[in-house]
Amino acid sequence: MKDKLWLWSVTAALAGFLFGFDTVVISGADQRLQELWDSSDAFHGTVVMAMALWGTVIGAIFGSFPTNKWGRKKTLLAIGILYTVSALGSAFANDPFTFAFFRFIGGLGVGASTIAAPAYITEISPADKRGRLVALYQFNIVLGILIAFISNFLLSGMGGNSWRWMLGVEAIPALIYTLLVLTIPKSPRWLLTKGKEEEALKVMKLVYPDRNFEEFVEEVSGDRHQERSKESIFMRKYRFPLILAFLIAAFNQFSGINAFLYYAPRIFEEAGLGESTALLSSIGIGVTNLVFTLLGMFLIDRLGRKKLMYMGSVGYIISLSLVSAAFFLNWEGLAVPIFLFLFIASHAIGQGAVIWVFLSEIFPNHLRAHGQAFGCSTHWVLAALIPSFVPLLFSSIGAGVVFMIFAILMVLQLLFVAFMMPETKGVPLEELSKKLIRSEN
């Protein structure tokens, strides 16, 4: 049974692999596309580069509706189709607007996956293993990032159309993922919130063969009653989890993580590295991300969410301050790459390991998808806005100032972790939601 849980969790988490690949693959084509279409910094940043992120915003805002109505499994299947269409369409695009349209389609898949995949894994996981199983989603994100960096490096020598190969190759894992999703069961908690007890019983025998079905129904029954009363996450009693979702999502992007991943080669070139060395350094970023994400997965159910966030916050502050100093003082050579490796390690073991787990835990069953949609929307609106302005900010106020601002914002995250963030490690979902709601009454 343990093997099946891992298999189903890994399959759902593969949506994260495509998320990571899709997010970063554009970095290899960044400057080539700007030259090809002779775009200004503003147009290139806000249309060509950021359109996928705006698709992600829409996917995150509205992804809760299919996740609730169709179920987690069917939504994950639709996501795979969106990724496949986006990869092929982007690869064959001949103008910036067609390219932006297909990147937008892929963004819809990314945004919806941040709701459906963690929700699905959370709802089939036992409480003591929930952290590491949901963290499989983040592991797949960083694995996708690493594979995208490697793929970009290997395909960069294929001439003027190398960018088409970089973007089109995503269709292969997207198709494989889509077929694999057909093999996973539906979420028993989702089935119960929809009153489908007979079907939920069949799935329960697969997911929890040793668990008493009547006891499980009783645990979820409170949420089923609330489902019929059409509650909203914006009700006063859900204010605390709503604030938590907003802040953890906002601070994730205030670190500058997406801005860095989108423009890694450009940042390395700004620091004085050549183009090929910059692409190779990007692979180092991917490896660092993967290693420390694995460490975060190992620790998240042992140390808990808060301790990982403490570690990540302190690491953010130190690494971003050093990167800022390197640009101000014109340190050359490997200084900037090393400091940015420290930044990525801090992200991977802190925010990277925690955010999707935490967002999927803090709302009750019947409002989980809507709560995640709120948190994910906050995350992706900022993820779209911040990278959009990076080329312009680098050319106007300079990279040193940009990274200094990110460092200051991470001091605020450290205060959030210390004074507001609750520990969710090992607490059953239904008990956790009661605890967070009660704190507002």
C-alpha cells in the first residue's frame, strides 16, 4: 500500500516537473527571442517573457473551479493536455504574439497544477507522511528546472532555431504525464464532499485498506455540512488561514526567486561571465536546487515547517545581501554564482519545500481548492509582475539595488515566521482546520 501511495503521489507531482520545466525553459531562449523580434526591454519583459506567468495567474485564480467541480484527477488530466499544446505551439510560433498565446496556454496549466496536485496528494496522504509526499510536487518542480537548464545547454548549439527545440521538447514529458494520470484513483475526500459515498468507499479500499470507512466519513462529515451551506474563504472565521496563505505566497516571490530563474543566464552575464559559462552556471543552480529540495523533503516531517522557514529566511538574507554587495563592489569571477547558489539552497530548503505543503494544509476540505487558489493567485500575480520589470530595473537602478530590496523583504519574512506562522507538522487535516478556525473565534 505504501508503494501505491508513493506511485500515485509521484504521478500527481509530475505536474510539478512540467511546471518547473515550463517556467525555466524560456530562460535559454530569452535573449535570442529579443534579438529575433527586435523587441524593446519593456515589450520583451511584459509580453514575450511574462505571458506564461499571466496565464499562470488566470490558472491559479480559476483553477479551483474545475478542481472542485470535476475533481482533482480530471483537472490534472486537463493540465497535461494544456502543457502539450503549449509546448508544440510555442515551438512552431513565428511571431511574438502567437508565441505569447501558446506560452499563456502553458501558464494556465502551471497555475491550475499548483492547486490540483498538492490538493490531491494532501487528501490521499496519512498525516505523518503528508509533508514529504506533498513536497514531491516541489521536488518535481526543481527536477524540471534542472532538466530544463541541462536541455537548454545541450540544445543551445543547434543554430538560430535552437530556441524552437528548447521549447518543443517539453511535449514529450507532457504527453507521458497525461497518460500516467489516467492510472491514479480519485481523491476519497473530494468524493465525500460531493456526497459520493459508494465511489469513495471503493477508492478508500485502495488508498486506506486498513482504515475504518465509517470513522473516515465522520471526520469529513463536518466539511460536507459546510459544503451545503456554501461557505466562503472570505468569511471572518477563515480570516487567519487566509492571511497565512497571502503572506507565505507573497514572501515567496518577494525573495526574487522567479525573477532569478527566468533571467539566470542574463544575471550571470551581468556579473561578467560569458554566454556559454552563464548557461553552464545555470545548470549548477539546478543541481543545487535539487540537492537542497531533497534535504527539505527529508526534514519537513522531522523538523517541521517553521524550522525550515527559519533556515530559509536566514539564508535568504545572507545570500541576497552578498549578491547585492558583489554588484555594488564589482566583484568578478565566481563570486556572484556562488552567492546565488547559496540563495537557491536557502529557497529550496525553506520556502520551496514548505509553500505548497502549507497552502494545502491550512484550509478545510470543502474550501481547500478555493483557499489554495487564493494563495496561488497571490503567488503568481507577484511572479508575473516582478520578472516583467527585471530587464527594465537592471538597466535603470542596477542589479545591486534590486537584490538589496529583495534582502530587506526577507527580513520581514523572518518576522512573519517568528510571530505568525503556526506549525502544521503531523496534525490531521480536519483537526488542523478546526484549530486555525478556532483561533479567530
